[in-house]
Amino acid sequence: MSADYLHHLLLPKLLLGAIGTIAILSLVFRENKLYRLFEHVFLGLATGYGLATTWTQVLRPKWWDPMVGGGEWIWILAAPLGLMFYGVYTKKFAWMARLIFGLYFGLAAGTVFQGFAEEYVPQIRASFKPLIAHGAVTAAMAVNNWIFVIILICVLVYFFFAFEQNSAVIKRSASAGRVMLMIAFGAIFGSTIMIREALLIDRIRFLLIEWLQLGHIFR
Amino acid sequence: MEHASDHWSIGIFVAVLSIIILYKIVTAQRGKPPTIRRIAGLNAIDEAVGRATEMGRPILMVPGIGGLDIPALQALNIFGYIGRSVARFGNRTILAVADPQLVGVGEEVIRDAYTSAGRPELFNAEDVRFLSDRQFAFASGVAGVIEREKVAASFLMGAFFAESLIIAEVGQRVGAIQVAATNQFTQLPFFIATCDYVLLGDEFYAASAYLSKNPTLLGSIVGQDYAKLLILIVVILGTLSACGVLMLPAGHVHDLLQRFMDLFKS
């Protein structure tokens, strides 16, 4: 082992990255002290990082700079509003927290209306599909559209809760809807596992090629 | 960004759906609360709590990583019910949260559960834990809690993303009975693969209403069912219109059907 190689292995950035990766992955075998140490390091770093990004990406550019740099002192009013959230920790000021939480929920509920129009209405429009082979619609497309509409109806029926599924037709439609959902979930599972494998491969690549420099073996 | 007001027809459609839901909420609050069908996965909750008590190991609850949003509040609603059940058996509840805002709310929910079950002395504020607001740091924290505490049951309900499989897999490894529910369609396959029971999509919200017996929530679920029925009718009419537009020659009927389809064009 050359001195250069040893120097490379012991570079703090790479060494810590490698030990951290091995420590976190070691949970696959069992919970151990190394995992526990790096779990807490990870949590601590993440909290510190979160705090820093809250300041650098939110508070400073959107609140402090416009206020202090831009003279928009109206933003000072956001400070007491934000502080009201902390009222939850004292009995005396708990009412303040309830007030701001209520406002927060109201705002969140309001955005749901917009979200519905943006997300679901285009889906409803996209489900208007011709079921007959005619003109530009080929027989294969018509069959595809039939499958789509049947699955859509069955899945929607499955998600009715106010009505008891007593009728045989409704019961069978709901069961078919559940089966269709499971098939869809299977497809999602397969494709997402591939993405997860890519993440694992990236970590293994870091360990074997970047850190241990064993790239020549895999060429 | 699209607004409902950009297309008056879409705005009216959203308003009609909202009015249906509001009407059902108001009638449920004033009259007899409506009933909804029982969801199969709910039986698992009592089973999980009972098993944890027999084993003398704690129960873990995770309201997702979405912050103080609707799925997290629905999850806390369900956790309140589970917490009462756990408290009655004198067992321990651990609540792991990823959003600082949820610490106070979650603490209140669990404390209320223990108090209403007549066991306030069993509530331990240390068991409501903020781990991290970073996705994978939170996942590693929850994995550590599951392994160290050897939880007997874990309830994963709320908005979950890529960390869902990491958390649920560790739970499965320690032999915990797991019940999951999420509104995130893409994470359901992972919960189905690793958990004992999974509430799919809307079942999550229905479960919250069913367990709490809250007339507002029950009315909302019934209202949403009627809204879904309306959407189903619109889809059928739209499909028939698409067939008509394709088959019929240009004329009044053709234009009328096309206009109906365009009402939902964004």
C-alpha cells in the first residue's frame, strides 16, 4: 500500500463519508453502537443544517433582508405571529398558539381548493375517452379506453364509505377495484425498487471507487 | 399557476362539490350523525394494541413527515383513539415526529388520551420525540427507536415519502405488528409489502371519522362520497360525449357535447 493511497484513504472528508455510510448501512445486520453513534451524528447534523437553511433560505431572504435592507418594516409584524406558535409550551399563552394554529389551518384549507382545481379537474377531463373505434380511434385504443373506464369506475366504487356494499354488483365492482389497485401498486413497487437500487449503487460506488479506488477491478 | 377562477366552469364545479360536502357536514352536526361502513384494517388496531400489552413492549406512532398538515391531523385523531386504548391497558406510547410544530400538538393528544383513560400518571412527555425535520435523518432516528425500544406495534399514518420503506422494514424485522395509512399513492406499495394492515388512500380519512365518531368528520366523509358520485356521473357523461363527438357529424348536438367536455378543460 503506497503512502499516497494511504493518504487518500485517510482524507477526513472521504474517511468520515465512508465510515458514516458503513455505520448507517450496518443496521441491515443489526442495531449496534456504531450505528447508534452515527444515527445521533446524522440527527444532530440534520437539525443544525435545518436551522441554518431556515435562516439562509427563508428567514434572511424573505424576511430579514426586505425588512432591514429594503426598509419594508411591515415585515416586523411577522415576528410576533411566528412567536405565537411557541405559546403551546406554556399554559398561560396557549390561547395564542391556538389562534395562530387556527389561522394556519384556515390558510392550508384554502389552498386545498386551488389544489383540487389544479390536480383533479385535469384528471377528470382526461378521463373523457371515446369507447368506440371510429376515425382516429383504432380498435386497440377503444379497448384500452374501455379498460380505463371500467377500472376507474371499479376503483371509485371501492372508495365509497357511506353506502354499504350489499348489492352483488357493487360488491364485485369494489373487489375488482381493489385487485386493480394491487396490480397498480405492484407496478409502482417494481419501478421504485429500481430507483432505490440506484441509490444503493451510488453509495457502493462511493465506497469502492471513490474511497477505496477499486475502479480498475470493475472495468 | 392555475386558479379555479381562471375557468368559471371549473370554479363552479369546485364550488358545487364544496357545497355538497358542507351541506352533509351541517346536516350531520344538526341531526343524527351518519354512519359509514367499517374498514377491515381497523380491527388490526385493537389486535396490535392487545399484542403489545401481552408482550410488555411499547407502541410507536409516526404521523408522517409532512408537517402540520391535514394527513398529520387525521393521524393524530386516530392516535388519540389508539392512545386511549393503550392507556387503558397501562402500556407505553412513543410518538416520533418530524415537525417541531407537531411536538406540542402531539403531546397534547397523547396526554389527553392517557387522561381520558384515567391513567394520566402513565403519560411521559419524553416519549413524544422530535427527531429531525430532514427526511432520512428522521428515518434513521425512527429506525433506531424501533430497534432499541423493540416496539411491539407501530402505526405509520400520515404523509410518507421515500423513508416509508426504511421505517416499515425495520419494524418488520423486530417483529412489530404494523398498521399503515397514507395519502401518498406511491408509498402504498411499500407499506403493503412490509406492514400487516394498510389503509388505502381515502380509507385513512374514513378511519379517522369512524373511530372518532365526530359528526363533522362523518358528515365530511358522506359529503365526499356524494361528491365522488357526482364525479362518476360527470366521467360517464364525458365519456358518452367523447363517443358522440367522434361519431356524430358537425351540428348542434356535436357542438353541445364538445362544449360539455370543454367545461372541464383547463
